[in-house]
Amino acid sequence: MSAQKQANWSYTEGLPVEDDVLLRARDRSHELGVSPVSTGIAAALTVLAAASKAMTVVEVGAGAGVSGVCLLRGMGQNSVLTTIDSDVDHLRAAREAYAEAGIPANRTRTISGRAADVLPRLTDAAYDLVFIDADKANLPLYADQAVRLLKRGGLILINDALDGGKVADPAVRDASTNTLRQVGKTLRTNDQLVSTLVPAGNGLLMAVKMPA
């Protein structure tokens, strides 16, 4: 990365000012050994949830609640966030963050289980936004399920889509990088979607399911 690009990235990531709720959630993330979304991505989640007027959202990968709180803060008052994670400690930390943020319990639904098992049980075309921040190996399945779950006009968001900068380097051919490249191509070539890749954080892949 050039000095100017690095300066731009650092400036953008440094702009959001996070409150104590998010800072504590970040501390719990580190204690649990999970990487929370960057400050830039966190702010983008709130903006995108608000701009899309999302009322029903699925989150794949709870972390410790940083992303969930940010999504909820952009969603409408009667909206519901469904968070899926196989680690009960992650879900417990996420629920703690939601409570500290003053989110009513009836606006969140936390599901313990493998997303590969849970997502197929969710209702077709019932969600406004799907945010994916989970294991790379199952990402093609998660992305396919996201397309099915979304209403027309709904939004898919995939975090860490640049895989720490490796996706842009053609010499890197490891499994996670190749998977991310393939998922990006699959979304780009899907006639139902329009997509883009934003170089915030470690990359945010976005796709909208177009109206019929």
C-alpha cells in the first residue's frame, strides 16, 4: 500500500468515535480471541442498515456483539436482528453488548448452532439484510443462502472480503483467499445482484438483490 493510500485508510478508520458500549464489546472480543469488525466497517454497518431501512436482518457470526450493536443502531425500532453462532460464549457476549446498548430483548434473536445447518431453516425472501462474518470454508454456502433469504432490494454484506489484502495479490493461492475470490465472482455474475467491493477495514463485499 502506498503511503497516500495508507494515510487515507488510517484517516477513514480513525474517523468514527465509538462509545463505551462498543469499546467494552471490543474488549470482550479480544478476551474471547475473536476479531471484531474494524471501526470503519462498524460505522458502515450502521449507515447501510439505516439507508436500506432494514427491519429483518440475519448476522452470521456474532463475535462479541460489536457488529450486532452497530446493525441494530441503524435498524428501525420494530426491527429484529437474528444472530447465528456455534459458540455459546460468543452469543452470551453479544447479548451482553445488546443489553448494554439498551436494545429491547424482543429485537434480538440469538441462535446457537452451525450456520450451515441454521440458514437453510430460515424463511425464503424474508430478510432485508444479511451480514456474514464467519468461517471462510463455508462462505459459498452462506452467500448462496443469503441470496435465497433476501427480499428484493435486500443487501448482502461480507466482512474481511480482501482477506488481509491477499485477494488482490494473484500470487496468493491459499484456500481462504481462493474461496473469497470465487464468492466475489459468483456474486458479480449473478443476474439477480449488483455488487461492489469496498476497501474499508479488511474489505466489505456488498451486493443488492435487484427488484423484479
